[in-house]
Amino acid sequence: MKIELGFGKGKMALDIPDMHEVNVLAPNEIETQLTGSEEVLRAIRNPIASPRLKDIVKKGEKVVIITSDVTRPMPSKVVVPLVIEELAIAGIAKGDITVVFALGAHRAHTEEEMRYLVGSEVLETVRCIDATQEDCVHLGVSQAGTPVDVFDEVVHADRRVCLGNVEFHYFAGYSGGAKAIMPGVSTRDAIQANHSMMVNPKACTGVLKGNPVREDIEDVVRFVHIDFIVNVVLDESKNIVNAVAGHYIKAHRQACAYLDKMYKVRIKRRADVVVVSAGGYPKDINLYQAQKALDNAKHAVKKGGSIILVASCKEGLGEHTFERWMTQSSCPGFMVDEIQRNFELGGHKAAAIAMVLQNANIYLVSDMEEEFVKSIFLEPFKDVQGALNALDNGQPQTIVVMPYGGSTLPVVFKGNGD
């Protein structure tokens, strides 16, 4: 069987011998009526549990549109202009609009990256800025004790429109919705307090009800109101196949339900080997981002099995605290124990990788130096074929391939698997 996997901005080929039992996890087929900008327009014109945006805003009001940073596959270039058009119907001038890139704890953008995200016309006619950690306003404390510290441009705007793509998130349940505010435009301390709840068993992929991280995210909206959201679901080629607009919870939940139908893929049992691609750029821009695909893959591998993570990681590890944990920890077990004793944002992703290492071997196919990869407890390879060949013991094996690992969530049939 020959398969192509996303790797950076290109592809990497894999040829699996016929003796192995192979299961390629593709998204479930769902009939779509509209796609792309047409689907986004349909959603904006038919909001869920909300008036249309043009009927919410008033001429002269200052409006912020909060959208994702370059580490996310959110198609802002498609969605942002359509939101601006809707605002124009209400008489909102472009001079009263600010596009805010939700960095969370990520690095700032270059001008070229901003242009890539929203397009030249928006960048040159509308004010576009990064949220910054230094310019935040303290608004209070959430019910869970999280400080509500939000970027001042967002706080002081008359109206807030939040954009995002909805996919599985390994401890917030799903991305999208109010995540544009928390962690999107919040301080590192606030994000750390929220993310510290990831150690709760209910804080896991695909779970909303009772998930303390998601509940805390949405509690923040009591302090800084979201007037309207536009969220999208993407197919494996990053095309928009579903869009929702309107209420920050009710619209978001409909997108989550659509995502479940499309990307929760059932498997009969866990496999000896899981080959997972983060999906290419930007999802594999660094290991900090590619970790999400690894976390989805853990649901498909047997205890003691192997995961081959295919991720370019052109920018290396991607976050300084994450890098410190990965490079200065004595062993994976130390990271698992330390995150319980001393939660630290950035360290949480290192601990998540360490938890996977407790149950499976991880082989990393990347652009990083081999000795460096070994130093962070992973087995390095430059190509996926070489990694798979290294695991060939001459016996038939069960192999699961996840070409869209950042999006696909394997679910074992009830009563089967281990």
C-alpha cells in the first residue's frame, strides 16, 4: 500500500508491505451542500441563537475581530473579509475595525505572516495587530480561580467578533468558540492557571460536559462579552466544509457535533504501529504544535506499541518553557511527576509527550538534528519509510495510518481493543 503524508509544505511517501494489516483513518464521508466562502456566508446570514451581526453593531462603534495566529489552519483570508462585509452593511467603517491575532503564548508575527493570514487587501486597509502579553487589563477572577487578564484592545472595543476553526483539543475538548479569548488574547499567567486543570481526568479530547478547562474558558466571557462568533470545520485539504455563526456556545456546539460526525473514526482494536502525520504546515511548524497529532495517535496504539510521528518541526521545539522541560528533564517519568507538583505552561506539553512515552515508543520523522531528537527521548528518522522499516521484525503487524492526525480522533469499538 502506497500512502502520501503531509510534511511541512510538501509530501512524504510511504510504501507498506502487503503482509501487514493496514487501516488508513480517513474522515467519515458527510454530504456537504456548500463549501468555502459560500458556506461561511450562509452561516453569517443564518446565525444560531443570535441576531445577524449587522443587526448587533451600530455605526460608529469600534469592533475587534479576533482570529487565529499562524500556528493554526484557520482560513482567516476567507472569513475575515466576509465579516468585514457584514459590518459594512451596518455602516461600520474600516477605520473602526481592528483585526487582532490571538497569539496566546506564541511568538509575534512577521508582516509577511500577517499578509499570509488575512491577505494583502485586509492588511493594507484594516488595522491588524498581534495581541501582546504586556498590554492586558485585569478584569477579575473566574470561578475556578483563573485571573481574567485580557488584551486591552479587546477589552476596550465596543464589539467583539471571535473567529476560529473547530478541531479536537487534547484537554479543552475542542478548539473554537471562546478559546479566541482564553487563551487567545490572555496573559501567560492566566493561560497557565486555566491549563493547569489539564491534569483533571475530565479534561480530555472530545469532552465538553464537565470539562473544567472548557468550563473555565467559557466563564471568562462573563467579564468580556463575545458578541458574535464565526467558526469553521475544515476537511483534510483545509477546505471549509461547515461553518457556524452566532452565539459563542450554542453555535460552537453545533460545529463540535459536525466535527464528531466527520472526524471521530472508529477502529476495531489498537494497533502495533501507528503512523501519524500532523497534516503538514502549519500544524507541524514545530513540535509544540505537532504534539496534538501525537496525542490523538495514542488512542490507536497498543500498550508497548510504536508511534511514528511525521512532522517537519522546521522551527524546532517552538516554545521556550517547553524546550526547557524537554531538554533539561532527566527522563520522561520526571516530567509526568513534575507537572503534578509544579504545573508550568509549556511544560504541560512536554508532560503530555512523556505520558505517551510511558505506553509507546515514539519515532520522530522531522527536519531536526538526529542527536537533538535523541536528547529529548525520541527516536530520530529523516524519512517515514526508514522509520517503518526499522520496526519491521519480519512478522505481520497491525498498522494504523493517520494522514490527518491533528484532526482525526480514533475511537475503539466498545468491547474491543485493550
